[in-house]
Amino acid sequence: MDFCSSGRQDTFRYMRVDGSSWKESEEINGITGGSLDRNDLTSIKASGSLDYIDAPMIGRDYLRIYSDSIYPPTGERVSIAHGTYIVATPSSTYRGAIEKGTTDLYSVLQILAGDAFEEPLVLPTGTPAVSKASEIIAATGLPVIASTSSSTLNAPAVFDNENASKLDVVNWLMGFAGFDSASCDGYGNVLLRPYVDPTSRMPTVALHDDEKCIYRAEVVRDYDIFDVPNVVVVTCSSVGDESAMIAESVNDDPMSEFSTVTRGHRIVTRETVSGIDSQAALQAKADALLAAKTSAVESFEVSHAYIPMEMGEVCDFRYAAAGIRRDDIAAVRQTMKLRPGMECTTRFRRFMRS
């Protein structure tokens, strides 16, 4: 379906999902609207809220939200599962027999974020990182889809059960294996996928101010370069019995407005990491951190009609009237309204291609 064409009609379905079988059991009525949030910069990735006139009483089950769209000129229909959520109803208001209120939604990753091991977790050298993460997730009852990985721990890892949640452990293992932090799809599957450098991605989404323009004229640009670092120092303090390693990455490119050459002084940020077994790997980590911190200085917030888009996808954004043309901005945060048109407000962050 061409989501940029006008005349599309959208409706919504709210399905109860059995917490044990993960099968849909019934449609939930009484929900009048709400919004869904996706945010790649948070650990649970997705949340939201729903307005209701009859509280969705689903107990330990989950709520899956679909949009059903039809394009009348062709009769084409598309259904999209936007998320499967934990439901919490902190308060409601009664007017006679009518109960009204707002319920909060949390992605299924909240189960991992809210759980901890009963005692400190010790992972020995040789533990397969992604397989162990999958095991932790599956043990909580969540479905998991993991890419293959041969990465194994090169030194023991110990996690304090009082300070580290299961999601903390999973994401540490993901980082060690060179994967993205855990995410989830619309059906509640926890996804473990390799990290892909945004500088290697090409645009897969387009927002243009042409005859099919679907975004509002007001576009917010943030550009704060005051404390953008041009030096990153990374220390690895726990690599077996060896002494701490240190790597430094310096932006001394005279063509960069952030570099030590252009600014005439160093702006240093320091990071501490663990589980890196070589100086070359630590240097690569420092280089990646400097690139990420340099890339985070410019962002655009755009309000637009819904188009299918995952967080992390790169957008080709053109706004000729404002003299803006970017093909290097990646979606990092989005709020979508649950009403016809499914208006979205998406924040895109620019990254620098080498």
C-alpha cells in the first residue's frame, strides 16, 4: 500500500494475547484512542497510553494493537501489528456505571527490566554471549528471535543481583557480541540482532515536500555543538589479570567544525568499558564512541502522516522551501496517535558519513 496516497482509511483493533501461549484470545472493546511511543534511546524501546470507557481487564495477559488500513480506490488492505504491551491501569474515574480513564502501556522488555537474579550471576570464560542472552530471555517466558553469533566471553563476568536487572545483563552480552541492545517487534518477540553502523546504511524512507508531501510545514531542528567532544578516552579495566588498557581517539580533521584543529582546544570525554581483550578492539571502541558523540549534535523533529518505519531506519528528507536536504538522518524516537491518519511525530538524528 502507498501510505503517501490520500484517502486511506484507518481503524484499530486491540487483541488480548494469552501470557502463556502467546495466542490471541479475544478482541478488547471500550478503547477510544491513545498514542504509542517508540524510543531507541531507552532500554525498553516502546511504551504508550490508551484512553478507555471500559478498563481493559486482562490480568497477566498482554495487549496487541493493530491498525487495519484500506485504500478505497483499489480495495487494498493492510494490517500492521504495532506492538504487544504490558497493561497497567493506575487510576480511573467513575460516572455511574461508566468507568473512564487512561491505561499505561509498556513493551515486554519491561519484564526483563523489572526482574533480577536471586543471587549474583557468574558467567565463566567461554560463555556464548548471544545464546546465554537468549536463555535468560526465554526463561522469563518471552519469545526470542536471535541472530547467530560465535562470540564467547574471553574473561569471567560477574553481575550483582542487587544492581543489575536481567535486561542489563542481556544488553551487556549484546554489546560484548557486537549486537544492538535488545528490541522487540509488534508481536512481542524479543529481537537480538547485530549492530549496524548507521554510516553504512542507505535511506529506506523518504519524506519529500512534493505532490505527495505528508509532513507538516513546521520542522524543528536542534543543533547544539557547545560541548561536542573532539577527544574520547576509553579505559578497559577488567580484562583477565592484565593491567588496564587505554585508547584515545582524536578528531583532528581540519575540515571538521568540531576538531581540535578548528576549535583550537581539546574537549575530552572519558568512558570505562569491560570485556575487551585487545588494544585494537579498544581503539575501535574509542573511534566508534567519538563518531557517535559527534553525530548526535543535529536532529530534526517532523510531524507526518504514518508510513511504515522502524527506529534506526535512515530517511531521505527534503524540504526545499527551507533549503534542507538530508539523506543521513536516522529515526530514533516516534510518537504515533491512534486515530485515522495515525499522525506521527518522529525525531531523526543526523550521523556523519566518513
